[in-house]
Amino acid sequence: MSHSNPDTPLSLTIATRESRLALWQAEHVKALLEQRGHKVTLLGMTTRGDQILDRTLSKVGGKGLFVKELEVALEEGRADIAVHSLKDVPMELPAGFELACVMEREDPRDAWVSPLCAGLEALPPGAVVGTSSLRRVVLLREALARMGRDDVRIEPLRGNLDTRLRKLDDGQYHAIVLAAAGLKRLGLGERIRSIFEPESSLPAAGQGALGIEIRSGRPDLVAALAPLVHQPTWLCVAAERMVSRALGGSCSVPLAAHARWQPDGRLMLEAAWGDPEGPAALLRASETVAVQTLDEAEALGERVALALRAKGARVASSQA
């Protein structure tokens, strides 16, 4: 793939958002690269996604808001790599950029965070639950509809992790739903009241996994990052992200996609699609096959997306 020697020390700059979680992720990658002899500095940046907090992501241009400025830093040569939560990375990278590394996944599940209620079933009448994602909105709506709870309001929740927790603690919500991975990475695992198993809240594509983006044509970086690659995770997220891409993948699509390795070594990919304006019931599709390459993982994702479309899932317009 490249003639570069992975043992040649490089001088690297990591572009990162300045939220506490993004900095944790960048420091984590920095430490791993430094252990291998590379010299690493961080370039902290504030992105549009961090600045626009009064509107939901799907209304202001989607998840690309979190990566655009970092890509500009890569393009201008101010940084060599960008570390992202894969959940925030658009399904199609701009020309000239590539994902060079996917690292081992942290817990991919959703977490229920509430000082007041042990779970959905314990919510008082007229309770307010906060979430930032359309996927979680449709999953919560389905669960609440099954319980006959049309009194519970699901309200938008924006801001970084600390901001969201503060809004909960200030009493604006009875409970909020967050990614377990971010809480665990920041040492906030004790805030998790319960974890949603994938059967009840299917995670987002790439949730809990870190991806490292580079400019194309940098075999030296591909070689330096190779020891950080976790291929089983990469195959999972490739399948998940392809479901999203095939359905117009953006945060205006209420879509869940989650892949898990089975005891027999095959990969099971599950996906769910909901209509935020329509009935509460979700459309679901899944398939389990042997997967060894990224191409096979993406083919699996395409088939599961087609199965969802056959059941009535609509492809999102490409504006986000």
C-alpha cells in the first residue's frame, strides 16, 4: 500500500474541536502516537457546530458542521490529522480526504441519564425528555407509544456534554439520552442511570468509534496510523455507515444502524428507520453474513438499506 516505514518518527499536528470530549479523544490519539515515537501537537478549533446551539443540527446543515473547519486546517497544511467521533463524520467525505484509521470502539449504546427516574417507565405525568438526535426521538416515541404514554414530551437538547448535563441538573428535563461512550470517556460513567440495549434503542452508525481523517496521498500518515487501526470495528462501522449513505445519510434522517460480531464469526447488521411526522412504529431490517473486507461490509450495508426501502423507508433529500 505504501513504502513508508511505520517506524519513521513524524512530527504531527492534530486538529480537534475544543469541547472536553473532543480534546479527550485528541489527547488519547496523541498519547498512542507518542508511544510510537512520533512528536504530536494539538490545534484546538471551534467549529460551526459548536457555535450554533439554538437550532437542531438537521435544520442548520447537519453533522458536517463539526468537521468542516478541521478539514480546512488539513487542506491548508496547518494540521496533519483530524480525530472525530465517527457518528459526527458525514457519510461522504469531500474529494481529497479519506478515513485513514478507525480505532477500537467504546460502548456503542445509548445511556439514560436522570437524577429523578430510573427509566422510561418511571417518568411522571407530563415529563420532558431531552435528546439531540432524530434517531433517539423516533426510538423514544415508539417506546412511549407502546407504553401508552402520549403525555411525555421529547424536547431538543443541544450543546456539548457538560452543557447537556447542566441543563438536566437545572431541572429543564426529567431525563436525557446521551451516548454512553462520551460519558465513559470523560469519567462520568456514574451519571448513567441505565443503558439501553440495542434491542430497545438501536445506536447510530459509528456511535462510540473514533475515526482519523487525513488528506489523501499521505502514505506516511497511513503507515503511522496503521498500528491504531481496529479492523473488526472498521468493518462494523463501514456496514453501518453504508446503510446511512444509501438512505441519504444526514442528521435529518431518523436512522439507526448497528453491527455486531456474532459468536460464529459472522457480522449481524441491524437498521431501523422512523418517520418523525408519521406513525410511531419503526421499520426494521437486519442480515447476518460472513464479512472479511470493507467492500463486503459496505455491500451488507447496501442490502440492509434496500430492505428498509422495500418496507417504505424514504431516502432523504441531499441538502444536509
